[in-house]
Amino acid sequence: MKTEAKPNSCQEDHYKDKDRHLVAVDSIIFGFDKNQLKILLIKRNFDPCKGKWSLMGGFLRKDESLDGAAQRVLYSLTGLKDVYLEQLYTYGDLNRDPGARVISTAYYALINIEKYEEQISQEYNAQWWDINDHPELIFDHNMMVNKALRRLKRKTRTQPIGFELLPEKFTIPQLQALYEAIHQRKMDKRNFRKKILSYDFLERLEEKDKRNSKKGAFFYKFNEQKYRELVQKGYGFEI
């Protein structure tokens, strides 16, 4: 005797009497141009707030996760896939978006400006701005940028994530300039060099950068595998 299959209660719409909201992702994209920490912004050519500056963003699709949406938006606007991308915070104030009730999860990304600047500037209505000198942003995007910068400062004190902002090979002065830009303060050259080299996850190359002096400065590269091995042994990074 056959019995009729009962519908899967987990697939039924148990929430049809609940309010529905739009969900978005916004990305704070940091870059470094060897001197200044930058942020990538777009000038909106659509409403609401047409003609104003904002972060990169988009709405969550029904067939993707939040992380997937953030990766898609980043790729669609920059062509980047394998970059440092971290979830930051979710913003849900009632009137944060004049267009509708929109809940947005913010992410921040770190990219090397030199590697992608031409591609971004040619294909998208986007512009790099100094982190300390950018236009007023729409909605709560200024809050997102400030929170992302605070997170970045904390992270770079304990993890070497700042290397995503540098080219594959770099000098110690370039690395110091990056940390000074992120932390917005000058650092003693001798102490910085001694401390950063003591961690033993930088590999010195035979090649030198002689653009600023005849003596030149050796190039280094970051050895991520060696860093991970040190972490597994209980090693801690602090700068």
C-alpha cells in the first residue's frame, strides 16, 4: 500500500506574514600608491542621490550568500577575484536609505593600486581618493569608511595583512610608508627596520631599487607560508 509523500515542512513558506526588506553589500576598497592610503569611490549616475559620491555596492541576489555578493560586486567593478576581503559590520537604521528599507553589510578589501589602476579608471566611473581628503559620501558610507579604517589599523598591528596593498616585491622604506599611511603617524626608521626583519617572514632579493639613490635599497617579498608556519608554532606578530 502506497502512502502519499508529505510535503517537506522546511520548504514551506512559514514567513509569508513577515515584513520583507532589501539586503545590500557595500565595499570599502583600500589601495596604496607608495605614499598615501587611498579609497575607491564612485560618482552615482542613478537615483537616489544621483551625482553624489558613494562606496561600491549592490543588492543581494536570491541565489547567493553575502560573501558571494561582496565578491561579485568587487569583481564586477574592479575585475578582482583573489584579494583580501573581510566582512566588517551590518547597518540597518530605519532611514539609512531614502529609496527603501535597505539593510547593508559592509566589507573592506585591500588591493594594489599599481596593478589595477588603469583597468579601473578606464572601465568604471570610479576614482581613487586620499583617505583623509575625499568628498562627503551618501547615506552612512562615511561611518563605514571610518569603521573600516579602525579595523585595518587594529589588524595591521597583529597580522601582516597590509602586504596585499604592496607589489610582490618592495623595499623596507616602501613597507614603512604603508604602515605610516595606515596608522597616520611617523615611525622611527631604524626601529621599524629592526623589528620588521626580526619576524623572519620577509625574503631579501638580490635585486635593488636604485630610483632614489645610487646605493639603492634591497627588494623583499613576503613569505606567507613561512608566516603561517610561525603562527602554528605560537608565534605572534606585533608592530
